[in-house]
Amino acid sequence: MGQAENINMFAVIKTGGKQYKVSPGDKIKVEKLSVEEGAGVLFDKVLLIDDGGKVILGEPYIKDGKVEAKVLRNGREKKKIVFRYHPKTRYRKKKGHRQPFTEVQINKISGS
């Protein structure tokens, strides 16, 4: 197990309070990590690994489960407008928000 050549392999990882389904070669945007661009990152909170039909479930995490990834870039999403409005009271508030993210490329999935 842990061969990146298996295209049917995927894992479910948890990072930043969210869960992501990842396969080797995938590029995903996760909540901002304090890691430099080009550096490697290791996700050890692996909930599930499927190796072409052989499923390993964690309780809640897989003991030796690891997903290795490379940080491609750190950035911020497009601006989202938050507009609050109360009718008949002249209450209007407009605010913008840009969520920071880290884009990573999944290199290898390994586990017991």
C-alpha cells in the first residue's frame, strides 16, 4: 500500500476543521497553513483510505495514515460582499471579506 501509481486510491483527510477527499496528483485549496511555498506538508489526520477496493477506516483517525503534499501557493480568495439591510430604518452596512487559503498538491498516500 502507499503506491502513488494506483489511480483508484483516495483518502479522506481533516484539516482546518474541514474534511477533503484527495487522490495522488490532486490540487486542493485548504484553510491557510503556516508553511512556505514549495515546502512539504504532512497531513496525519487521515479518516479513511481506499486502495482500489481495500478500505481502511479510522477510529477516528488511522494510526499510521499519512498524506504527503507540497505547498504550491498561499493566497486569498475573491472578495465576498457582506451586505446587511434593515428596511424602513435607513440601516445599511457593506463589508468585504477575502478568505486566506493554501493550495497544495497531493503527492503520496500511505497507511497501514
